[in-house]
Amino acid sequence: MNFTSTVNPKAGLLSNTQQTRFVHKKTMEIFYQAHIDREIESLIERIHPPRVCIDNDSCRDCTVVKVDSANKHGILLEMVQVLTDLDLIISKSYISSDGGWFMDVFHVTDQAGKKLTDEKLMLHIQQALCATRRQGEILRDSEMSSCNGPQPQPNVSTVNTALEMTGTDRPGLLSEISAMLVDLGCNVTSAMAWTHNDIAACIIYVEDASQPGPISDPIRLAHLEEKLENVVEAHGGTGERKCVRLTTFSAGRTHTERRLHQLMYADRDYESCRACHGDSSGEHKKGCDGTHVSVGRCEDKGYWEVNVRSRDRPKLLFDTVCVLTDMQYVVFHAAIRSQRPMADQEYFIRHSMGSSTLDSESERQKFTLCLIAAIERRVSHGLRVDIRTENRVGLLSSVTRVFRENGLSISRVEIRTEGEKAVGSFFVTDSSGREVNPNIAELVRRESGGSIVTDHKSPHRVPQSSPSSVIRETKSSVEAKPRFSLGRMLWSHLERFSGNFGPIN
């Protein structure tokens, strides 16, 4: 049964919110789910606007970004998204959002491992973190049960026609799709594609090649969708899941990388993941760099405690928070730290529908595999080919054709336009498992012009920090240390940081 009633929670900021009371039929557990009216939430933000402090004095090796604001749904993902979109490296974070208040501390550096010194950048961070929901709303509570369910809309700089595709991965798939778009008179303005566990997902923004702008003719859109479905379905087996959608999207509704996570999750790429259980105690074996996830009950507070240990890399926190948010888990407290080459994340969470969601072993197993999949999706092996050249119609088709004709598969790609230039990165692998010959870059350069850079280094790689921030411990000595709870350190750090808000230094 359920009914709606007005309650007065401990936090004064939520005293005007409505909360829904549910009784779980099996366990008779009573819990409350907050439903906050948009007008009331907007009033709360005006009365208690976010406070952001960017501090370069507290820490010797990084810039400390502190955020203090009224709590709202999805705020943690919004904050992390702002920082990761600026290509900042988050080495530590302490999070608390119990009750009606949100407090977060981020330790960040630029890609070179240096403190932030650009005044315009710091002002942009402050303004972006203070932005209200009206200035850029992140889609929430999206139901991803199937490709035909309610769909979020990608975040793009202008109105675009977006192609969303998911299906079984195969060599040459992206090349075939981009070639078909050229034949259909479409110009690609940006594209992003991931592959994981034999599943491919891509989002390609296109416009009319003869007249820049979105393709709004419904007849032409239907024709494009039909032709692209034929490409995706080619060579596919019976019963394989696949989805192609073409829609005209407006700006500022959701995030492309978050949407890729959702597409992969909808296609259940996590089902092929394998949990790394470590030794008999659950700890990492010596030399193991797999992803470890443990889930335990925190009985005294009613939380589920989730510990994640994996190799560190850029955007790791964003990817983890994405899957927690899209699976409807609320993060009440968290502590994240990077001790290169490994990263530790500890979360205290509840599901929006109650604390008993993870009681069953099957649900905990699914939750664990979903976290592992979110971490692994962005990891691409092989040769990285960076391209910067003059943009032109058919460029993506030309480059991907070179890879296909040389027997190479594209595991991940991101390409976009910057003015008259096209800038992007391709991760390519050899279908036979051999190492990719870097001379492929010369073939790409001949086809596209411009500058081409190759990199054989692992995509796990994190930019080097300043010498003073290097942790001088060997891998074995780090892994030999006994495990401790980051959450137990949370309160002392938050108390210390929360009293230090001040102007930008």
C-alpha cells in the first residue's frame, strides 16, 4: 500500500517536502521516498544558494574545490560532471549529503598534475557548480528497461539530429555506418562510440550536408533510420538485441558519455563481466590490478557500504557515479582516493525505493557486475591514433575505411569539430590479436591530411603529477597494507574543510 503525507524530517530544508510512505509486503519494512516540488526546490536554492570555494593554499600538490549547498536529486553527478568535462583529475573526494544539505570536497589537478592557476578557469568552475537546474538540467530517473522506453536527450552545443545505435560489435561496423551516412547526404559533426563485451554503442550527431542544421523532415528521418537499421542488422544472428534511433535533440538535456553508459546498461553488457574476488579474505592478491567490488550491510545506519578498488584512470569517479545514479541509488556519504596506480572508492548508499533492495544474493551480484562494467567500458586497449585535420564531409568515413581495409577494429572513438577543424581519437586493435603497426598512422594521414599522433601506452595511464606528489611506495608495499575504511576518516576531513570556506585564492 502507499499513500502521501507531509512529514517534518530532521533537516529543516526538507520540512516543506512531500514524502511517500511505502510498506514492503514481504518484510513490512517502512521507508520514505522524498518527492520535492520543483517550485519549493527552486525556492530552497534561492534562499540557500551553493557556496563554492576554490582553495590553492590548503594542499601543497592540488587545488581543493569545496561545495556547500542545499541537497537535491542528482547533485553529486552534476558536480562530478562539471569537473570531468574540464578534463580535471580528481585524486580525492569526501562527500556527505545526509539530510537536506550537501557538502563535497574535491582534490583536483589539471592534466599535467598541476594546481589550477587560470583565474578564468576557476571562475568558470565556480559559476558552473553554482548553476541551477534551469541552466542545465541533467535527466533523472530515466527508465532504461529497453531501447524503446523513455529516452534522455544528449547534450550538444547546437540543435542536432542524433543517431543512437546499440548492437553486437563486429569489425568495420562504424565504417559501414559512416559510409551509409555519406551516401544519405549527412555530415557528421561529432561522434562517440564504445565497445565492451562484444556490445557496441555509439552516438553520432549529424546534419544535412547541403544545408547545415538538423534534419527535421519526418519522412527523411524514417528513411535514414530504416537504412541504418539494415546496416546494424547485417551479419547479425537471430535474437540479437539491437536498436537504432534518429531524433532531433535540443541542447542541454543530458550528457553524451552518461547516455553511452545507459545504452550499454540497457543492452546488458554487464552480463558478461566477471567479478574479481581476490584471495580468501576478499583482498587484492599481490600484483592483481582487476576491479574488486564488495557490498556489505551497515546495520546501524541502514546503509549499504560499497567498496570499489580498481586501477586509477581519468573520469573513474564520473563513471561510477553514473551507474549508481541510473540504478536509482542515492549516495549519502563517500570517500574516494587515488594511490597510483590504484584507486579506492567507498560509498554509503540506499536505493530510492528502500534499503532492502540488495538483500538478495542475485541483486548484489547484478549490482557488482554493473559497477565493474561501468569501470571497464571506458578502458580501451590497442593503438591510440589522435587526429587533427580540416573538417570535411565524409571525413569519418574515410578514416574508418582505412582501419577496416587494414583488418583493424575500432574499440573506442571520440571525434568532434572545433571551428573548421576535426579533432578526435581512435583506439584500434588487430582482429588477429597481433600488435597494431603504428605505420597505419601514415595511411590515415594520407587519407585525411592534417596531423596524426600514435600512442601505444595503456589507456589506464594517468597523467604524471608533480614530483612532490609522487607516493614513493612500491606496488607490493601498498598492497601489503591492511585495509581500512575511508568512511571512518570522512567526518574529520569534512569538519576541517567545512570551516575553511572563503574567497577564491
